[in-house]
Amino acid sequence: MSNVQDYPSRLSDPASRKMGTFAYLPQMSKDEIRKQVEWIVQNGWNPAIEHTEPAHATSNYWYMWKLPMFGETDVDAILSELESCHKANPDNHVRLLGYDNFTQSQGANMIVYRGTPV
């Protein structure tokens, strides 16, 4: 396990903060984001979109972008809403959630657009 890389996060350094598993990876391409949305839809999960200012990203509360998209299966419609949220809030983090009906919890949670660090 000596090859495990350390990712130090500090409250004093907003650029070091990570939000979820995908945050440790390079920014996803549009095709990779599409594949994640397709996966959420294929699993019958309900997509939802949230956003927040980078300074408040570690808070439990993020702003909901409209209502969750219950039953939405059109991948392009979901991608369009992600883009609309980003355009309306260009400096904010925007994340995509996938709500699992069976476990009644978030099954997926990933930052799609990263905001400008404070």
C-alpha cells in the first residue's frame, strides 16, 4: 500500500477540497458525462441537479436546480438542464445526483462543472 497517493485537503485551502469520488479524477469530458447520465437512466434512477458556491461546497446544503427529474429518460434533456444550471450559475459547482428508488438514497453523486475557487 506504499503506492497509495495522499490527497491532502485543508479548510484553509479551497483549491485542495475534494467533493466525492470523481473529484479526485481529471475533469470529465462531455462524452464521459453523457455516459454517467446514461448509466443513471439505465438503472432507473431519478436525476437531480444541485449547485453551490465553492466556498460553501463542504456544507450539507446545496441549492436545488428545479425539482428532481422524476422518471426522466431523455439523456439530452438532462444534459441540457446541467448546462442551463451552469450558465445561470457560472462560478458555482454543479453536481448531478442519481436517486435510487429501491434504497431511497443517492446512488450517484458527481461534480459535473467545477466553480471558481475562492
